[in-house]
Amino acid sequence: MSERQNTRVLVNKRPVGLPKPDDFRLDTVPVSSPADDEMLLKTIWLSLDPYMRGRMNDETSYGKPITGGVVSQVVESNIAAFETGDFVTGIYGWQQYAIARPGDVRFFKIDPSLAPLSTAIGAAGMPGQTAYYGLLKVGKPKPGETVVVSAASGAVGSVVGQIAKFEGCRAVGVAGGEAKCRHVVEDLGFDACVDYKAGSLDAELAAACPDGIDVYFENVGGDVLLAVSKLLNEGARVPICGYISAYNATSQDEVTPPAEILDALDSHPLHRFFGVTEWLDEFEESARYLGGLIRDGKLKYRETVVEGIENAPAAFLMLFSGQNLGKLLIKVAEPQ
């Protein structure tokens, strides 16, 4: 197997604040043959997500490919249930090849006839499932309620608002810039979208939510959460997916956790952090459900695609500058 070479993106050193080019490094190693009960995967698509920033701080991450969800194609298999040419998804990181074993986390076969392959790590994959479970299992929206989601044009937020509409709710997004807000309303079908960069967040959010806010899906934190908190109704629910505004903070003194802001409110909204892996046993089922919505044209999505594994570090920074629209992906290779 020495003719195959695996280019990987490794953590070179712990980032301080926003990651810099020398926090990453590329290396290339020979690809090994799969052993018994293993298979060799070729990465086709790589997902770039905000949570990866935190993983770069882990001591155990140094010198290893950065964690990340992928869509891969089986190129050699010693597992009876998988054949050469099958497509799978799993957590195999920023690299061109990986060895897979039964029982790997979030590993399962993809049906390429259901939806485009890239959606298996996008609207039908971890981001879509995060939206699906976070909203329905934690937010528990009811018909007629107002659901607000921050980072509404992103991979998770865009699905949150659409599912809220399926549930009979008023869906209001918060996004950065006129173009993103226009996409959220005109393409994704939200009822309204507030541009947090326009300078009148409090007033515009209040106008978009005349009956207050019943569910707030938290992705951002900071000033957006402060504006939302003023409008939360009694009995409101706040699923906390993340707060990207603090991910590159150089000191915890710069960060006010969402729970601290929410616990100080008189309305006492129900809130908690959640992780999509809480529903790991249901992943395949939800992936088929979301894929079916995509196939039927009911669930809309947008992708920002960058080509080449070597461009993953530069592309990753787009998440923190707001340059991407929808799901940010690296196209690593063409399927065979």
C-alpha cells in the first residue's frame, strides 16, 4: 500500500486566541493496509465546525489529525458488511485516508440515492441532527410559539428555523449582514431575520418578536444573547448548542457563559447545554429522516466548499469571520 500517501493536517501547537497558520502543520505518511475486521477509507468530504477550535486546546490533540466528521468511500474492506465503493460517515479527521473498525463513533453507511453525499456531514448529518434534537428534545416548541435562533444562516441554525416552521412556529433568525438575512427569509422560509451588524439589534429583535420569545436556540452568546434575554417569555426554553463569540477568547475573564446570563433573569427560562451524541443511538434514523426531507425539497441548505485538504486551516478561520454561508466543507477528493 506504500504507493498511497496520506496527507494530514495536524495540531502543531495550542492556539492563543484566533488560530494562526503556524498552529497547524501538514505531513504526509504512507497508507497502511487494513487488518482483519478493518477497512481503508478515502476521505471525500471533510466538515469544518466551530467545536473543533476547542479540541485544538486538548493536550492529546498535538501531533494528531484534527478531529472532524467526514464522508468517505471504502477502498479496501475486510468487513463483510462493507464493500469496496460503499460510502460511510464517521469521525476520522483532517486527512485523506483513515482505517475504520466496527463500533467507531458515529460510523455508519450512507445511502447516496437519498441526498447528496455532502449532506451526510451537513443538513442530514451532525449539524442537521444537532438542530433536530436540540430544538425538538430540549427546546420542545409548540405550534404558535416564537422560536429565535442565532447564527441562522449557518449549518445548524438554518435547519433549526426550518424545523420550527414544520412545527407550526414563528421562526426568527439572527445573522450577520443583509445578504445572510435575505437568504434566511427568502430561501429558507424564516418569518424574519435580524442583522446583528446593523446597529439596532434590540429594537429590530423586539419588532420581529412582538409576542416575546418562547424558544431561543443559542449558538453565539455575547450581545445576541443579551438582546434575546430581554424578550424571553415566562416558561421559555433555551437549548445551548454553543457560543462561538467566546471560542477564541484568550482569558476566561473575557467570557460570560450563557448560563450565567440566563440564571440572572427573573423569567427563569429552562436552559441547558446539550451534545448531539446524547441521541447517538438514533443517528441513523434521523439521518434518513433529514435526508428524505432534502430529497423531497422540503429542507433547504447552502454549502460553502473549499477544495483541497491543504486548504483546511485557512478555510477553518472563515467560521470566525462569518465568510461562509451555510455548511463549510472541504472537498478532499472525487468519489470513484
